[in-house]
Amino acid sequence: MRASRNAVSTCIIVTGLLVGSLTFVSTTWAKTHTIAMTAVETDIVIDGSGEKYAAWTFNGTVPGPVVRVTEGDTINFTLTNPATNKNPHAMDFHAAEIDFLKNYRAINAGETISYTFVAKKPGIFFYHCGAPPMIQHVARGMFGAIIVDPKNAKAWPKADREYVLVQSEFFKNPTDVQAMFDRKYDNMLFNGGIFKYHPFVTGGGKLDAKPGERVRIYFVNAGPNEFSSFHPIGEIWENVYESGNPSNKLTGVQTYVVGPGSAATFDVVVESAGAYPLVTHSLTGALRGAIAVLLVGPDAAPAPLMPMVPWVLSAK
């Protein structure tokens, strides 16, 4: 899955400092991005056997596309709800600081909504549909991640490899809203799949890395209800950044709790080749699907931010 970084215009912010007879000018570049998404009610594959699920999505995938911008950038966003859909939909960006009632309202089938915001703070943020009942729209797949890179690239160590992981709960009956309220989920997903990155189960993939690489995991917990206790089996998180902000740094962390609707960035440096599962240590979630195996070896190939999204298989 490629990040959305369609810059359509650029502005220059110039500040001047007079020292003696010389004027030193510093420039900060900020971009404007046009981001458009479509609410798509469609079936998606959720496990390695090709099982399908009647999902509600952004752009037809679960999670929706990764949006990536830089701190200080402006985002012009448009959501389209096609006339062929049956339900209202909305968009709530946790990276935005704007009026909820005006911008995050639900739109009916056949309508569009547009708004603008500035990504003022760096980090990894959740986005999701906010149409009522919001718990159902999130549970059925209307969520994703927006990365706001720090404007100062030296605010944290450079990563050799990056992945986005979004945890969410799966309810087999997508119309059973009461089960969602009662927390009766059937499986736990990473990036819209059950054991999607577990190479030892049918149809499972993996996350790749080379020994000694700094692997950065942008982690979002979509919920809608359960906490994640994110842990690297066989390793220790080199650094953890709450909400992905470089200012919120922890070092040498075994397990870190990410609540529903929250996010964090995790760095791990694996020195030796082997298999290192990344799991929620809430084991009822891990053993029902939330295991992503980081396979470390010298021949690891480059990989996208979200491998295997969508999960293309022969469906049942």
C-alpha cells in the first residue's frame, strides 16, 4: 500500500534574523495535499483460506490507505459516499484540530463532504468513520492511519525499514451491533486479516527485515473496544514514542499498552536472524489472530508500509 502524498502546491515560510550587516534567512517548506477517499461497501478477504466479510471501507480496503504528510502541512480532504451505498458515512482524523459538528458529520449516499486542516503535531494518528452507530462503522472496517512526519528529520533515529500495523476486532456477524457493545469479538486482526503476517498458517505472509536494521512500526489500535499490549517476542523495543511523537520517547520497553483510538511508534533493532513475533500480549487477542511475525534474514527484500493489503486470494 503506497502512502498518499499528492502535493498540489507549496508555500514558503520565511523568517529573517538581522546580525550586524548580514541578514540570515531560514526557510520552512510546507506542502498542501489533496486527499480524496471514497466510502466503499464491499466484501473483503479476512483470512488465508479466502473467507470473505461484508465490510464498510475507505477506498475498498481494510485498513484504508495510509496518508503520509509532514508536520505543518495542509490537507484538503474530500470524502465521497456513492449513491450505490446503503448507509451514511463520515471521516474523523485524529491528526486534525477542527470543529467536529461541521467537519465530521455523516453524509448520506450520493453526497460528498470536504474540509481542510493543518497537521500541527507529528505522530501516528488514527482515522475512522464517525457515522452512528460509530462502533459498527469502525468494527466493519472504516479506519486507517495517518503518519505526520516530524519537520525535523533528526528528531529521532533514521529507520531502515517501516511498517504500519492497525489492530482491530472482528465480529463475524457485521449486523450484530449488540455483540459489539458486549465486546463479543470473534477474532483480532492486524491490517484487516486473521494471522495475516503469520507464515506458518495457511495463506499467511510475514514482515521482513535484515539483521541490524532499525525497524519502525507505526501502530494504531482501531478497537473499537479492546486495549492492545504490544510486545516483540524475543526482543525488546529499542524506543517507544507515544502517539508517534519524537518528544514522547521511552527506551528499553518490553510491552506497551495502546488503547482503542490511540497509537504509538515502536523501534526495534534485531541483531540475529530468526523469527520474532509481534503480538498483543492480551493473549485472547493474539491467539485469535493478532500475531505478526518479523522474519529477519540477510536476504530480506524491500516491502511496502502495509504488505498484502488488500489480501488477494481465491475467495470461497
